[in-house]
Amino acid sequence: MIEMLKAILFGIVEGVTEWLPVSSTGHLILLDELVALNVSPEFKSMFDVVIQLGAILAVVVLYFHKLNPFSPGKSGEEKKQTWSLWAKVILAILPSGLVGVLFDDWMDAHLHTSTVVAAMLILYGVAFILVEKAYQGRHTIQDVNAIDYKTALGIGLFQCLSLIPGTSRSGSTILGAILIGVGRSAGAEFSFFMAIPTMLGASAIKMLKFLLSGVSATGTEIGVLVVGCVVSFVVSL
């Protein structure tokens, strides 16, 4: 029962922090310093990523019409725009996907510490203040559909920074978008769309690694994962 209550707390923290330009993974790592889950290290490594998928599914629900190229309410031109948007999103996630696959184990072993998380939270908090002040009124792209492929790839390169614990995925991509001329609203929306395939891929990799580790999840651990994902989804909505 205690572990389920902890899972609810983790789900609330994930559901809130996923949509702010602060690191949800970083906050989960810091929370674990205070309210540690009684689970195996292998399961915890997987849990910290998969719980984010629960929050990301809120994007699918809230933006379903905009993201659905088969929506009957769309004109032919709007459907074409939707396919183009998805192509840009897929292009944008390729850099972080490649870096993540190559260095995931190394980063888990060396960077998943409260010290690294705290340092990155402070660094990006200051960066947001400085960048938004310096680039205020200098944005040329205000609509997500106006983002071209070159700009999408540039935003995707900034997402690589989010692989460092404590670095917000949405924060790094929004900052990157602002730096290359995309308005905050359009940058945030594109960042949310990037989160769908990014977290699907990251969750699949983490779950596969857990299965291949030879460690079996207990009934309590499965319950913790389900509760955490459901709560993060509901809080996100």
C-alpha cells in the first residue's frame, strides 16, 4: 500500500513537471532521494522513463484532431500539412534518438545523480531568463506549420541536451527554437509533438533492456508502474 501511495506521488510530480520547462526526470530523481521506491535498480531505471509516456499520451488526446492526418473534418490541404508536420517531427527526433541509443548506458551510470540534476536545473533556469530577454520580439516563426525541415532539425539537435539528467526535454527544445527564430508558442507546440515518438522509442528501449537484464518485475513493481503512468496521464490532462 505504501508503494502505491509513493507511485501516486511520483505520477503527480511527473504529470506536473512534464509540461513545464523544467526536467521531469530530474524531479523524479530528486524525489527518489526523499521518497525512495522499494524496487530494484533495473526497474527504477525503466520506471523513470516509462512513467513519462503516461504523461505524453495526454498530448495524443488533446491534439488528436490536429495530429490525425485521416481526420474527416480536414480538407485535402490540411491533411497534407499534417503529414508534413509528422515528417518534420520524425526528422527532429533522429539526433537525440541516435545519441540516446549510443550513450544511454554511460549516462545512466555517470550522470543520474542529484548533483548533476541540481546543477542543470539552475543552469537552464538562468538560461531561460537570459535567452527570452535577449530574443524578445525577434521571432519570425509564429505557427507550428511554418517550421521548415531545416528549423525542425535544428530544434532536434537541441533536444540532444535533454539526455543529460536535470535538462528538460521541452525546455531545451523550446530554448533552441527561440534561439533559431521560432516563437515560444510554436516552439512549445512542436516540442510537445516531438515528445510522442521520442518517449515511445525511449520507453520501448528501456523496457527491452529491463526484460533482457534477467530481473523479473514483482507484482508490487508492476502495480507501481501502472499506477504511476495512470496518475501522470490524468494529472497531465
